[in-house]
Amino acid sequence: MGLLVEDQKYGVTALSLQRDGRDFSRRDKDVLTFLQPHIIQAFKNASDLTALKNRVAGIEGVTNLCNVAAVWLSRDDKIEWMSNRAALWLREYFPERASEPVLQLQLPPALAAWIRKQKAAQQSDSGLGWRAEQTIAGSRGELSIRWVSEQSNRSYLILSEQRTSHAPDELLSLGLTKREAEVLHWVTEGKSNEAIAIVLAISKRTVEKHIERILLKLGAETRVQAAMRAAACQRMR
């Protein structure tokens, strides 16, 4: 016993039910007939959800590759969707937002007030769209926020970060120990082995041993290559 789903958008698929022993009764077939539209709708809903997740994953990948983050806003400036990196940066540069129970729906108050100000200015402009940009200073760098409003009154935010400082712990995700991460951090800062030994209060030979293990773990041949891997890791945070 089975049913066929045939649709121009969703293609063709079939649901087949089998069992050992006696055949399906007339009542069984009537029940399946009754459930058929609900099963078909469930299949379409699942297909749409899968397609949406794939599209969101694609957008997430593109924003990460470009080292930017994105937030989609509704007409009343609620967050409809934001990339993982956008959530991270908003928590970092607007710490008052981190304790809010509706974190995923509300913009930070300061950012929301800025957008309202841009909207007020937009009303006096006859253009088809509106763009504004501001820069927020934080403990580890600057966050550039670009607000773009479309003619449909929908808007979105494009975020990018310019880092001025990094923490050694950011390099732990490379599979390094805490001490190796500290050594690599200072390598990326351009310090020599002697200088690193002084900063960390260890011997130069110990620094050299740490660097040997770092190169091995990162699959790098030189400290320059290791520094490039570290910089790429830190840009992703």
C-alpha cells in the first residue's frame, strides 16, 4: 500500500507501506487516503525546511569567507536571522545585550536607537534606499556596522571587524597547548625566540622546543607559515 507525491516544485516521491502476514484491510486503505493530504503537506514542509537550512548554511559560509557578518531585520527592527559571527560580535561590542532574555530577537538598545535615527533621516530622502555606517570601539578592536535599508522598508546590517589585539587563548582551537598558544601568539607579534623567552620567563631552548611542536601540529615548515595560520584563526573569531 502506498501513495505518490507528484509536484512541479517538489518532484516525485513515493511512500510505501508493507507488512508480513495478512493484507491491508479496506479500513487501513481508507485511513491512508484520509491522511494523504496531511502526509503530502508534511513532506513539502520538510523539503522547504531543508532547503532553507541549506540556503542559510550557504550564506553563513560566504560571510565567513569574506570575514563579515550579517543580520536581517524585520520592518520593526526585530532580528529575523543573523549569522553566528554576528551574534558573537554583538555580544562582544554590546555587552549589555548578553543578559537579555530575548537576545535572539532584539538589537542592542544603542544600536536600535542609531537605526531609528537613520530611519528618521531617511524619511526626508526621496531615494530608493538608504545606507549608513558607524564604527564601535571595543576591547579587542573596532566593529564597523553598515545599515542598509531597501525600498520595501526591510533592512539588514553588514558587520566587519578590524582587530587591534588578540588573546593567546584564541589559538587553542588549533590543537595547541596553552603554553604553545602563548608562544605562537608572540611569534605572530614578530618577537624573536630570545624575546619570547624573556616575556614568558622560560629558556630560549624551551621556546625552540615549543616552536618545533607548533610547526609539527600545524603542518607548517616555517614560523612565518605558522604565524599565517594563527592570523587566519584569529580572523575567524
